[in-house]
Amino acid sequence: MRLVVIGVNHKTAPVALRERLALVGDDVNVALNQIEAFTDGSVIVSTCNRTEIYALVPQTSTSQHANSQSSNLQLLNMQDVKAAGQTSNNAFSSSMNISSAAFSAHITKIKAWLADFKQLPLVDIDPYLYVHRDTHALTHWLRVAAGLDSMILGEPQILGQIKNSVHLAQDQKVLSNQLGWIIDQVFAAAKRVRNETQVGAQAVSLSFAAAKLVTQIFDDLPSRTLLVVAAGEMNRLVATHIAGLGVGRVIICNRNPERAEALAAELRGPNRRVDVRPLQELPQVLAEADIVSSCSGSMDLLIDKTMTIQALKRRRYQPMLMIDLAVPRDIDSAISRIDDVYLYSVDDLQHVIAGNIEQRRQAAVDAELLVSQLVVEIDRRFQVRQVGKDIQQYRACTQGQVDKLLHESIAKLQQDNVSPEDIITELSRRLTQTLTHAPSKLMRKAAREGDSELLDFVVSGLQDAHRGH
């Protein structure tokens, strides 16, 4: 397959080294164009938890690098048709194979390039780099794309990050057809893993868990209003997740108007209205909210039972979801006993997340098994795809030999005092020698080396072919 992945991640390298090896912004475009000089296509994936180079090692044509499989295929080379007294300028060789030595040399070259590009001694980064080849590289790529190699098991963001990396490679025109085909297989397989297992089904972050609650309680989200009490980082994440579900309106109550306006700018969209209100207006705006997320850091309660009952009356007792992520609490725990109010504290969400993480771990077993099966399927499709090119080369080479013999025979027929029957007979004999020499030599080699499996395969294959005619 000639696929290789070289990289570091949160398991193999400390954050200080990951920061130094990160490839972001214009660095990625420059890097992709430099790597193109010694690969057959590449993709660079660089996130806070990993920097990886996925590349195809160039095909080698050096004969001393041929392995045992390619040497068998070389027996089908029409250059071997010595009995017909012919030579060929179009040497047939398998497009699937590359020697271990050539593979290792290119891996070393990519490592050295990375060290030079980041201006780091190779000896300092090499112990932290992992390398995977061929189907092992494919397995790694699929595990990463499916979220099985992520710090948060099953998280979906990495697939989008890989897709963005592929788009960058496409923009720089450094994707070969073969690497593009592999990428398509990885994306399709990752989608199957996520659809056919539960590895990504359960929320495992506070913000994602909060968003999950919203979808379980409310329909018709464009008609719903989210009230964000305090505009700190945690509430920003929650608000971003919930707004991403399609909530039609957001109200931000915060002591600091500048921070509230900054969050409002992030959340505004073509189909979303965002209002900023001072924190002292919280009792008035509470009735407008279907969903409340609060995380203020205040030492006092911001929403009490009386305020909530008044809001419910004004809402005509339409349901409310309240999410209290603050410690100490922002929302009175007694509110949980009020009908039509669903109150979740940070501990409630943590319990949900803990159970979900365990479910994801159990689902990961099924996901890993599916990944193994999918890698085998992709590899088989790849081999079939590649051998098709070999067959085309072999047929073209054979056709060249046949055309040459036919041209010589036609030339002889134009001479005086020649017997057409003799020329046609000679042409038939030479065609037979040409077409049977390579498989005959392969059978003799298999018999001489005691390779009964290969011999049976060739003989039965030829017999089946003749019966088919």
C-alpha cells in the first residue's frame, strides 16, 4: 500500500514537545509543498493533541529491492520471452510492492525533514515519534478518524479536523489519486464505526452533556430561548454547543458588559437573535427562557425558588431546563421539587458523564473489532484496484509482442516466392511460445523450489482459463 504515518500525540510526547512540532497556519502549506518532493502525496493533521504526517512512499523501480512476491510477478514480464527472440522496452513490474529498505529510507527522510523544518535535532524528537506502515498505518488512521485514539474516547471533532487537513492538501494539489482513494475509504469506514457502534453516542463533556439534555427535553429548537447567566469560559462552551443545535434566541446576563458582548458576537447568526442584559435584570428575563445555563462563581444564589415560581407563572407553566454548573451553586436546589422545572447540577452531569465514559469504553471493544474488519476489506479492495493496473501493463506488453510478430509476418507475406501457409504456421508457433513462456517458466520455478501451493494455483488457474474457452 506504501502508506506511512509518522507523528506524535498526547500518549507519546509531552505538551511542550507537541507545541514545538505543531504545524499550523501557513506552515502547513509550506510543509505540504516541501514533502511533495519526496512522497506521492501527503496530508498533515496537526491539533492540540497530535501532529501527524500521512504520506505515500514513492514507488521504487530498483531491481535489487524486489521482494519475493514481486519476483514471482516479474516472471510474467514479456522480457522473459527469449524463446521468441524478442525484447521489450516496456518492462512490466508490479505497482503494489516496495522493498523494506526503500520504505525505511523514505521514513528516515521524512523524519529528517520534520526535524529540519521545525529546527529541532532529530535525536531529540525521534524517541517520541511513532511510525506505522501499510495496513498498520491504515488501521491507525481509521482509529484516529473514528475517535478511538483521542484523549476523550469517541469524540467527533477529530474527523472534522482530518477533513480540514485533507482540504488543505487538495488546495495545495499534493494529493495523488491513490492517496485520495485511501482517504475516501478512511472517511467511509470511520462513518461506519460511528454509526454501527455506540462509541460516540454518549456525552462525555459537561458542555456536550448539557446540549444532549436540551435535545432530550425540547423539540422545535428554533422557537426556544437560551438564557446564559455569566459569560465565563464554561458557559461559553455550553452556549456554543446549545446554540449550535439551532436555538433561535440567546439572552446573556453578565456583570461585565464587555465580556457579554464578546460572547454575543460569537453566538450571533443569520437565524439567531442574541441580546445582552445586565445581571440585575435576571428576575425579569428568567420568564423568557426555556433553557438556563448558569456558571457565575458567585458566593450567593442568583436564582431562587420564589423567582422561579414567578417566572413559571408568567410562562403559563411551560417547562424549563436549568443547568447549574457553578460551585458554589447559582440556582437553589429546592427548585428541583417544582413541577415543570428540570434542574441539573454539575454533580448530576458528572454522574451522567462517568456512566457514559464507561459505556464508551465498552463500545470501543466493538469499534476496534469493526476497525480490524474494515481494514481487511479496504486492503483487499486496494489489492484488486492495484492488480488491475498490473494486468493492464501485462496486456499492453503482450500486445506489443504480438503486434511485432504480426508485423514481421505481414512483411514476409509481401515477399516473392513465399508460402503463406508456412508463414502463418510459423506465426502461430511463435505466438504460442510467446504467450506460454512466462507461465511455463513460473510453473518450473514453483516446482524447482517446492512451492506446491503456487504450482497448484497456476496450473488450476490455467486449466480453468482453457475450460472457459
